[in-house]
Amino acid sequence: MMDERKLPDMLLALSGERIKTAGQWRQTRRQEILDLFREHVYGWESAGRPEIMEFDTKVTPAMMGGSAVRKQVDIRFEGPGGAGSIRMLLFLPSTCSKPCPAFLLLNNRGSQVMDPERDAIAPFWPAERMIARGYAAAVLDVEDADPDFHDGFRNGVHGIFDRLDGERPANAWGTIAAWAWAGSRAMDYLETDPDIDASRVAVVGHSRGGKAALWAGALDERFAFVVSNDSGCTGAAIARGKQGETIRNINDQFPHWFNGNYKTYNDREEHLPVDQHMLLALIAPRPLYVASASKDEWADPRSEFLSLLHAADAYRLFGCEALAGIGFPNPEEPLASERTGYHVRTGEHDLKEYDWDRFMDFADRHAFKRH
Ligand code: GTR
């Protein structure tokens, strides 16, 4: 049964007005929640789509034994602090005669995952399986946007777009927000590619990449489907009453991931004006899938699941079905409703073929289903 944690009321606007309709949600509350997350957690991004940006694409046919076309896209941009680039690798099914739906992975495991030759195939990004099921597989390395260490926000897109004079504001964007920004730039490219159906693009991430995928999905409504794998603390998992990693743990170990204000919630999660079910609610009414691993106590599967159940309040406003009022499932027993899905896989903190197969099942049956 649902455990009873005291959570902020996502349907109570700052004005005191009770949100009862999708219209009220869209006009008032959704923006309030988004801005609360910017102010207290992920930070305000100092750039949107750069005015100076170009895509340099190299196409190689007959990859994967002839079943896929490879595109290597260099997303280049400039800002006041200099130039940057995000390299995206994309495989498209050769048999696809019309624009394809796509899964975009925000990859936090470096170059071994995105080997363009596919010499060393990583289960973390099983592009061949996606191709076989008619999906385009896209991946970018989040560290192209911002390296994953604390350097005072000089490198990566912070250095390119932030004003570096004066003290850094406590609500300025951190590294997770920079990675989400990279996802949106990839989407800028995907919208221009005639082989991609830009109305059916999923953003996926594991762990720290999952935190970024959720934030990307919240900020950028072009993502039609959002997938979180083992995203845990400040990802899918409710912070209040969470087991394993806490806000203090994550801020101490990764001071660059979130904004300065978030540090004031160390050991004070009950004072946050949001909790992570409200992040998931920002995805509504779009399809959302949350996955956990049974041994991933640091992420806390039950807090991830609980968050998804609470997010159903937002889906209900739109008259959409979402998982609600059900108990925590057994491993390898995925749960799916019209708009939200969940599974817990037996095993460790990781992204595996089992997980990807379930994301694709949900996409086939629900998220990308065409009537
Ligand atoms: C851990 C961190 C988690 C998670 C994980 C990962 O060390 O505490 O929040 O993001 O790294 O990215 O694998």
C-alpha cells in the first residue's frame, strides 16, 4: 500500500487556489513548480537554444551488417565565453521507409558506450536491439556539455554561457541542468532530420543521467516520452523519508550537480517547497516510465515507485490513466497503464538490456502507439 509520507501538495497553487483542471495546471501550477525546481534544486539555465549553432553530419550506410545507417552529428555552438560541441551518435534502421521514432540516451558512461564501430557492444546502450524493433537509437556524452567534476563552473556550457563577473548566484544552473540542456540541443538536431519522427522522441537516462533526463523532460515538452532508470536521489525518488542517498550525501559528494540553494536543504528535506513526485508530474500528460533495480538501495526503489504513484494526480487532471493505488511489484513484473509504467529488475544499479526491452515494450504499446 502507499506509504504515508507528508509531501508538498502539488495541486495547491502558491496563491492558495486548488488546482482542479488541466487548464489551471497548465496556466499556473506547472510553471510554478518548474520555477521552484529551478530556484531550489537544478538552477536557472543561462542559455536556451544558442543563436549560433550548427550541425555537422557525417552519414555512413550499411552499418550493423547492413541493418542500420549511422549518422555522426557534431552539434556546434557559440556563446559569450567561447565555443563548444556535443557529439551525437545516431543509428537508424535501414528498412525504415518513413520517419522513425527514437530513443535518445543521455550517456554518463563515456566513450566505451558509444563506440561508433560497435566493436565492443555495451548492454548499457543496445542500439542493435532498438534498430531491430524499428527505433532509431541516439546517444550523446553528457560530459561534452559539462565535464563531471567541480571546477567552479568554468568549463563546459557554464563557461560558455554564464556571466563570470561577480559571485555566482545561488540559484544558477549546475551540471545536471547542463546535461538536460544538451538533451534539448540534440532534440534541436533531431527536429531537422527527415528520417526522425520528432513527435516521437524519448529521452532516457541512467542514474545521474536519469536525473538529467527527467529534468530535460520537465523543461522541454518536445520530448514525447521520458524514461528514468535508477535515477534515485534528486531524480525520481521522493526525498522525504528516502532510504540510501540523501540530499546531504549528494551535495557533499557532487557539489556541482545542483545549485547553491539546494545545499541549504541538507538534513532539511521537509523544508523543500517541492519533492520529486512534482518533477515527475511536470512530464504529464506525456508518457513516463520509471525503472529501478532490486539491489539499488542507494537509489531506493520504493521511493522511486511512490513518486510515480503520486505523479498520477497530474495525469488525472488531463483525464489520463497513470499507475496509482497499487503495491510495490515483484521483480520482473512490469506495471503499465496508459501513460505511466514501472518495473524493478533483479540486480544491481545499472542499465541493462532487460530495462531497454521494457522501455520499448511500453513505447510499442502505449507511449508511441499510433491509433
Ligand atoms: C552515485 C550517486 C548517485 C548516482 C550514481 C550514478 O555515486 O550517489 O546519485 O547518480 O552515482 O550516477 O551512477
